[in-house]
Amino acid sequence: KLLRYTLDKHGLHQVRIIASDRLWEPISFVLLLDSELHGVVDVIGAHYPGTKTVPNALLTQKKLWSSEDYSTFNDEVGAGCWARILNQNYVNGNMTSTIAWNLVASYYEELPFGRCGLMTAQQPWSGHYKVEAPIWITAHTTQFTQPGWSYLQVDGHLEGGGSFVALTDGLGNLTIIIETMTHNHSQCIRPPLPHFSVTPQRATFYLKGSFYMVETLQVWHSRLGFESGNSSLFQQLNPVKVCKGKFSLDLNVDEVYTLTTLKTGQKCRYPEPPPPQPFPSNYKDDFNIRNPPFSEAPNFADQTGVFEYFINASDPGDHVFTLRQVVVQRPVTWASDADQTISLIGNFQWVNMTVTCDIYIEKQRDGGVFIAGRVDNGGIYVRRTKGVFFWVFADGTYRVTGDLAGEEILMKGLSGVRDNAWHTLTLNIQGTAAFGLLNGYPLWENVTISKPSNGWAAIGTRSFEFAQFDNFHVE
């Protein structure tokens, strides 16, 4: 209620409120009890509803959205999941919007939820990308409907299994989307999918009312080829003739059809992307960009904290342009974020590596930074990340640990490092041994590494604190 008041007070009347982006309950029950809250919530949003809703949500008469869904590996099964829930979220659960997490998988594939985007573009260094099957499944709906169109209230269950939805713009246009996804070929990452069966079938449709006069429908078709290995994605077929409001279709399993009065559909061509390449085995970044077009350095993947380009106006020398960790308070978070900040870079398959970086601790007394190699995790599992971490602290000590949490201590001692001064750290990992340099001189050596056996390079800080990095180099 306070949020609605605040939005209106600042002239943001057009901004609507979706709640509670979790489960259907208790928000639906509370809306039925609290008329004031009912008046300010516009949409009930649920995450991963499994195409089902609850009676209370329907009783509120609010719009129902699947406000986060999919999160599934973007192969053919992922396309099947997406095809099924795009229809059945409405057919089974009266949801008029389904939002996929995420649109484009643009993060290192070995992180949690690798390739869980509708398409993949995870190599900015090579420019390689791949338009995956879920993109074309999306087109079956989004090319032939728009926000503002309405679902027709029909029972969209097909007799032989599968579903259909029908939508109109209210101006005479009609779009019907049909899916016949089988159980094993359409499982999403969550929730578990109860068993059902789908068989080949002949389906007959009857158009009534204002649609009785429709004579032809454009046809777009996809077949997910699990047995043959050959999928046919978003192909235009011959139009279907409608006779006195009636037409029939022979439907096989694992197919999607769009039948529509719109003639604007198109399968656009795109240039062949550059071939995939591994991350460069010798990579440097001095962050010397005067007017960066965006705030983050390329190829670094922040897992906790935020690392941004920074102009260090107080430095007259070599460190005017740096990379700075800028979040100084642990955020409110849905996953168990680490207490440290960390940004990953490189190739998860790396085994032997030398990581060098200039570092600048800003936080006095208990500030600290690290460089690391063979880092094995991130995302929702970042708290349990292992690797080889070389830390220096503002109190003049150093540590080598086998984990981000800093609990598995492999070596420790004095370094002479202080806050508000630049130092160069070097971490060398070869086979089962590691050593570290400070300002080019050996600081520690003969640390035995048992695991992990491979992983990314990384930089980070002891807490959510300001710290700067410059002249990063991994080889």
C-alpha cells in the first residue's frame, strides 16, 4: 500500500504492482481479506507454477501471471517445455503472461543454470552465438499476438493430449496455437511433471461468431525431432481452407502449429556467426578506457559485488583508470550469497595458470582483496566456491586459502601490504603446486593443491568494501 502511495505521489500512476512473485499463497488469500491491498495489486505473479493455479487466485479476479518460468536447458527438451507451458499456463491455470528466465544465456556455461536462456551468446571474445530451438517456439506465439490481445475462453485440452489456445485482437484477427508435447520431451527444470500421454490425432476446430466467415488461415509449424535428431523449426506451410467455420488438422506428437489470420509472420535469416573459440590463453586488461560505453569490463562475470570502471582522480601515475568494487553493503538476496565479493574470468577448463593484478585496498584496518585461480563455482552456489585464493589484508598479513570463505588455510604470514597503496600480486599454479609473488618478489611457495583440478581466474574482496584492481593479466 505504501509502495502504491509512493508511486502515485511521484507521478508514476502508470506503474503497476505485481505480487508476490513467489507462490499463489498466501498472497491470494490476503487479497481476498484485505480490500485495500486488493485495490493496489494489479497482477498476482507466481514463480514456476507448473501450469496450475489455486481457487483463491481465481476468486480475486486479478490477472494471473507466471512471472518467472522456464529456467531450462535450451535444447529440444527445453523447447518442448517452453511450448507446453506457453499454452498450458493459460489452459490449466488461466495465466495470461509467461515470462522466461532467461532471455539469452550470456554467462559462462559451467555456472549454475548454464545455457538456460532461450538462445545462447556466451562468447563475447569470439562473437559466436546460437539461435536455439526455444526462440522459434517463442515466435509461434509472439509473432502472431501482441499485448492487448485477449484469450478466447475455450477448453483448450485436446482429446489425444496436448493443448491449444486461441487469441484475438478484437478487430477480427484470430490466432490459434497448438502443441502436442509428450511428457519426456517437455520436462521443465521445475516443478516435477506428473505423467500424461499424447497420441497422434485428428483435431477438428469450429469457428463461431465473428470468426465464422474466416476462409483461410496461415499455417506455421515446428516439429521437435527427438527420434530422428532432425527438428523442423518455424516453417510456413500451405494455408488451411476453412469451410463454414470448420477445419481439421492431423497432429503428430511433439509438434507446434500456429494458425492465424495474420500474414505478417516471417522467419528472418541471420548471418552465420563467427566460429566458437576458447577464451584467450593469454589475456590482459589495463581498464584504460576514458569514456566506456558501459560500466563493466568485458569478460568479467561478477558473482557477488559489482566491479565497475573507475577514474581514480587522486592518482597522478599509472592507476588513473581502474576497475573498482563498488557495493559496500551485502544486498538483500534470495540465494545464499557469499560474504565476500568475487568476479570470475577465463576458461573453466584451465588447469595451470599465472594470474597477475595490481591491487589497492581502500578499507582501513580490516580491508582485504584476493586474486585466485582454479575457481570452481559461482551463482547460487558461490558460498561454497573452492579454488586457490591469494589474499592480502590492510593489517599487513596474507593468506592462501582453498576456498572463497577463507576457512581452508593453506599458508599465512606477514606481507607488509597496507591500505591506500598499490601492490602487485602474482599467483602461479602448476599441477599440484602453487606459489605467490608480491611486487615481483616471492612471498610464499610450495603450497600443495589437491583440488579443484581446474577452474576460472578471479578477483575479489574480503567484504563488501571499496577496492581497486588494475593491469589484470592471466596466462
